[in-house]
Amino acid sequence: MIIVFLKALKRVFQGDVRYYAWVAFLLTVIGFGVSAYLRQADQGLIVTAMRDQVSWGFYIANFTFLVGVAAAAVLLVIPAYLYNFKPIKEIVLFGEMLAIAAVVMCILFVVIDMGQPLRVWHLLPLVGTMNFPSSLLVWDVIVLNGYLLINVLLVLYALVRLAAGKEYKLALGLPLILLSIPWAISIHTVTAFLYNGLSARPFWNASILAPRFLASAFCSGPAIMLILLQVIRKLTRVEIDNRAIFKIAELVAYTMGINLFLLGAEVFKEFYSGSVHAAPLEYLYFGLHGKAQLVPWMWTALAFNVSAFVIFLIPRLRENLLLLNIGAILIFVGVYIEKGLGLIVPGFIPDALGEIYEYWPSATEGMIAAGIWALGALLYTIMIKFSVPIYTGELLKKPARG
Amino acid sequence: MKRIVFPIMAMVLYGVLLMAASSVAAPVVPDAESGKRGDLPRFLVPSAVSRENFPCSRCHNFRAADRTKRKLKEYHSNIELKHAEDQRWCYDCHEGDRLRLQNGRLIAFTESYVLCGQCHGTIYRDWKAGIHGKRSGEWDGDKLYRVCANCHDPHKPRFSSIEPKKPPMKPSDIKDR
Amino acid sequence: MEENGRRRNPLGLKLPRRTFIKGALLGLGSAALLPGQAKAAWEAFLQKNFREMSDEEIREVIARLEKDAAGEWGKEIKIDASKAKPGVKFGYGLDLSRCIGCRKCVYACTEENNQSRTPQIHWITVLRFAKGEKWLDLENSEKYYNPKEVPEEGFFYLPVQCQQCENPPCVKVCPTKATWKEPDGIVVIDYNWCIGCRYCMAACPYGARRFNWARPGIKAEEINPDTHYLGNRPRYKGVVEKCTFCVQRTRAGKYPACVEVCPVGARKFGNLLDPESEIRYLIKNKRVFRLKEDLNTEPKFFYFFAT
């Protein structure tokens, strides 16, 4: 088995021109990100556009979006294992790897957003002073790391079994898999509660936040998966049944429908009741006191989401692979805008004392964020490059030793 | 000559020192005449005395008092009365080196707050309790109370507007190096 | 695994045990001779949460911090760690009928509490509202008013700073317990424990907390050397700070700097547990209100109108 793993590891460094170009590109972006982070570590977070009025920005926006992506890996797990839908069962592995990459990116986004990252050990129990159960941030740290652990174990378990030429034994993995379902829902619920519990921010302090988080997670994560699965299918020997892809697309349609419905519910509540608390939503879609920087973005996101919903809803449309991919990209971008800057920034606009500071990420912030995305992409690429040969069994030509 | 100049200079110096002391928020040695009297505060920062005119008896002992309400032209012309000037004028509150209450009783300048308190009863009450006026001293010990005339010009008490300090920087103007 | 009766180590080296021990001890010994700076840096990294330190540890930490600050800021400073006095709970009163919006409090606070000048940090925000319109319409308030003279006709002014809540949302959310409410009611921050996550800033309904987006920029001659560990000692890049009711002054019996500098006597302060205090008098006799009371944060900052 170790021989198989070593062989697979060797494969990570072997590939065609496209592979090397891709990795080189990712490493370049990571390099830029690292240099930008060094500047931030030296000068402080002043290199970002965040200020006291908008104290969380692009980094936390990316974190929020990625927690959703990580949670959505479970959307593949539910039909695969609970309904034994075979076409999906085989590709759950790739979903779990996406969850791993996404959680790693989440953790990175949080760490680079901290003013004193070396002090992160203060969060730990026993050695530090962990504020459990009061602080939702602590809950988030616990569930995210737990989720990472669960997915790593699941992937390792699958790879170990595959490397030995066997099927995954459900009996051994099932408890962990079943745990991963509520756990995935919990990571996103805890993240939602992080914002939800703040009475200081009326835009977030709405019961609809947690359901909206889950709905948007469960359409954006699988949308990414749809694209990734097709890439894997194209570039490797892995066979992925179209039925799996279309089933995922169908589920995405329903979750996007729920997402749009919940958005509609929020819009109704704020604009019909018309209290001062409607200000953040007004800022997003219509501008407030002449400040309208995010307005075109929000309408674009809405247009993308509605179009994608239509594409995924109608079987004839979603089974056209070109339209499917367009739809997936539309969802990815739409939810990224809506849940990223479209969620974090209006929580602070207007701020607690009514001031409007229009935040837009600085170049440094963008570079560091791009670096982390590139790192996640590289991690996923390496995981795929490592696991696909094991998965397809092509490394099992000789029996494993020891 | 020296006998007149010296006391005047001493009084001028005393007045200047008192003004300087009262404008700094540091505990000041209380005037011997003030002290705890019922519900009155213990440590009073006295108001400054007029440099040119104190003591009043210097001139007013030698002049006949013309109590007709009029606008003064020869002396005290720099004092503009904008404080219920339709109802009163100088002799309603001043009597030689003392101040005159409504019931005719004369009080010292160091107790000027009693005079003000006649009309401004609610503020007088708040001031005695410590919630009117500039606060300094020790919150748990010797609190410093200023007499009314310390902050308010008795003849023209309304505060004039002042220039505000600079507004804070806008967040978009706070930049890195 | 054993081979040929002799143990084989992973490095494949033939290293007699005695030589190894000697080398290890020598290495450790030389490590102990680390330059003082590295040792100090290590101690700084491992510093505990203030509330977990014994009095002896606090003394040691303060000695090190005073030394650091002298090196960092070019001025000798004293860091006090006086505890809250029993039977004291601080309360604040702000007379809205008097405030003229001159901002003297803002700058007195900056000087007393060693706030960064570049980038600029102000713990106190003065808001201007139009009279006769929506009461406390925060959205239409103005923070950047800059007329030639104040007060302006038709406006009133409302300064806001940390409300020192009895039920502080910032304390609730801090993941590392770096901020807490002291027995005398002041919500404080341990600047050496804060990880700079800014969750407390998101949680504060009054916009009272400030973050050091860069290293604080203060000139040595502007530094106030009388500081408190939990109050106005010079801070660091990447940590949160806020009004502490001038803990360095109030625990020594003095009024906060903002109270003393106010030229029109709009600011009041005292011990809420003392029935004879002026703060209790004004709560009893004036109509007081607090900001955003519906959030149940129970601020100890009372606004009132004396007239």
C-alpha cells in the first residue's frame, strides 16, 4: 500500500505541459499573495481598505463563501450513501477533497485577517483562554477543524482501501460519513450564527440568515463540483456518469429556488415594513444617500442567480452540458457576490452610528485573497493528481508489499 | 505713593494668580472664607476680582450714589449689561464692596452664588449637588466647585460660540505609508 | 527493528550513546545563552492572559513591558496595575442641553490615553443632530461637521464613547476572553492577549471600539507616561482599544480627562453605588436615557437634559 502511495506521490510531479503550466500559474499567484501578505504583516491591516467603520471585509467575505462550499460537499454524500445512488457514490471522494481544500482556505482567510496571528494559540483551551460556549467564533474554530479532520479521515480511508484494491467498507466508514452530514450543516449554521447573534447589526440579526446561508451554500458548492467533475473526467481516466452530474444539477436547482425565495422574503420584510433597519438592503439594491457602489454588483448577482435557476430547473436546459457549465459559473459568481461582499459589507453600512463608509478591497487584499484561492486550487490539484491513479486502480498492477 | 501702589499691585497680582489657578484643573487651596456650610460645597474655586475696580469702596466711598437707572458714560462704560437689563441695573445687585440680595441683605463677593441662586434656583440646586458646571478634583474626595462667576460673566452671562476642534479624519483618508 | 544484534537508528548513523548525550547537553546549554532579546521575545510570546497572572507575574510582566515601551517609544513610562476598589461601579452622565460640540473632550482623551496620531484614532465620536427632526436619527447624523463656530443654530450634539455596558456584547463574543468587565464596571482589554479578530468591533452597537490598523504613531514628547496596564499604556499594531473611563485616573480618585476638560460642564462622573454621588443624583432627578436601550446592553453612560 505504501508503494502505491509513493507511486501516486511520484505522479504528482509528472504531467503534461498543461499540468505544468497550471501549477506554474498557481505558484506564481501564490508567490504574489505571499509577498502581499509580507507587506501586510509588516505594516499592519492598514494596507487593506478595512477601517473601524467596516472592520470586516474581503477576507471574511471569502471565508463565508468558502465555508458554504465546504459544507456543500455533504450534498453529494447524502444521496450517495443514504439513497445509495451509485453514480454519485463513486465521486463523493472528489467532493470530500473539495471540502478539505475549502476548509484549508477558510482557515487561511481567517488567519490572515487577524491583527496578531501569532497569538492564535490564545484561542485554545487549557493553554489559552477559550471563550466557550459564549463566543461563536470559538464554535466555528472547533467545527471547522473537526470537519477538516472528518474529511481527511474519510479521504484517507477511501484511498487506503482503494490502494489495497478493495471497495470502501461502508460499515467502517459509515459512522464517520453519517457524522459528516450534520457536521457539514453545523459548520455553516455556526458561521451563520456568528453574524446572526449580533444585535448591533440589524442586517445580520435576522432569523433568515442561517437558512439563507445553507441554501446558498448548497447551490454554490455543488456548482463548483459540477465543473470540477467535468474537468477531472476530461483530464483523467476517471469515468463519471452523466447521470451523476445531472442529478447534482437537479439538486442545485431546488436549492437555488430556496435561496431566491429566501431573498424575496427578506426583501419583502424590509421594504414593506419600511423601518430604518431597511437601510443596508436599500444600500445594496438602490444606494443610500447617494452612495451606490455595490448596486450594479447586486443586480448582476440577482440576474445571474435567476438565469442559473432557470437553466438548472428545466431538464432540457440542464442536460445541455454547455448551458450547464454556464449555469454553474453564473451561480458561482452570483453567490460569491451575494454572500461575500453582499453580505459582509452591508452589515457595516450604515455603521453603528449611522455612517456610510463605502468599502472596496484594496489591491493588496485582492492579491492575498487570490494567493489563497491559488493555494486551495493547488491543494485540490495535488490531491486529484495523487488520488486519481489510486482511484482508477492503474497503480495496482503489482500486488502491494508488506 | 508707595503706600497706594504696593497694595494695588499686590491685589492685581493676587487677582492674576487666582485667575491662572482657577483655569487649571488642579486642586487649589480654598479661600479661607469658603468652607462647608450646610449643603454648600466644600472646596470652592473663587472667581477673579476685577483688576481695575476692586475694592469698589476706593471710589464709591467718595461719591454720592445716583440710583437712577441709566446708561453709564464716565466709568464702568466697558461693562455691557445683558442680563435681565430691562428689570434691573447695577444697584439692584451691587452695594459698595458687597453684593445685594433681593431682600436687602448684603453678602460678600465670595458668596456670589447666593445672589445668582435667587433667580436661578434650579441651577443652584443642581450646582450644589455637583451636576452643574465644570467638574474637577476627586470624584470620591475633595471635589472642586467653581462659583458661578468663574465661568459666567455676571453682566453678560451668555457663552459666546467658540471654534470647534478639527473633525476626525474620514476612513478613506486614513492611508498606509 | 534490530539487525545484527545492534539497534539501527533511522539516520543510519553509528552514534555512541555517551556522545549523543554530551552533544545534546552542549546544544541545549548554548541555546540557554540566547541573547536577551530572543529570551524576552519568547517570554512576550508566552505571556498569559492578565486575569490568569499572579501578582508576582504581573509585576514581572510590567517590568518587561516598561522596558519594551522605553525602547519602543523613546520615553520612560510607568505602567500601573491597580485593581478595582470595592464598592465602586462607575457611571457617566452627559448633559445634552449643554454640549456645544467643541470636541475638546475628543482631543483631551487622545492626549491622556496615548492614542495613535498617525493613523488617527479617536475614542470619542461627537455626532451632530438637527433639532426638530427624527429623534436620534443616526443615519442623518453628521460626524464631520466643521463650522467656524459651535454651537450651530438648530443642532444639538451627542458625544459617543464606550458605554461600559453591564451586559457587554463585545465581552460575550471575544474568542480569547481578551476583553472583560472589571468589578468596578469598566470593560477593559488586555492588549497583549487580543488576537485582533475584530469580532468585538462587529458586536458593539455603539461603534465604540477602535482597531490599530497600523503600528500606533505617537511622538515621544506627546506620550503620557502615567499609564495603566488595562488602560492607556501604548498599544500595538493589530489590537483593539477603546475608552476605559480613564482607568489610570479614576482608580486613583481623579475624574476622566474628558470630564475635566469640558468647558461647559456637560460631563458628569461618579460611583453608581454611592447614593450621595452626583451621578446618582442626576439619574434620580433628571430624565435619563441610554442609547439603543432595546438591545438590553445596559450601558452605564446616561444621557440627560439638565434644562
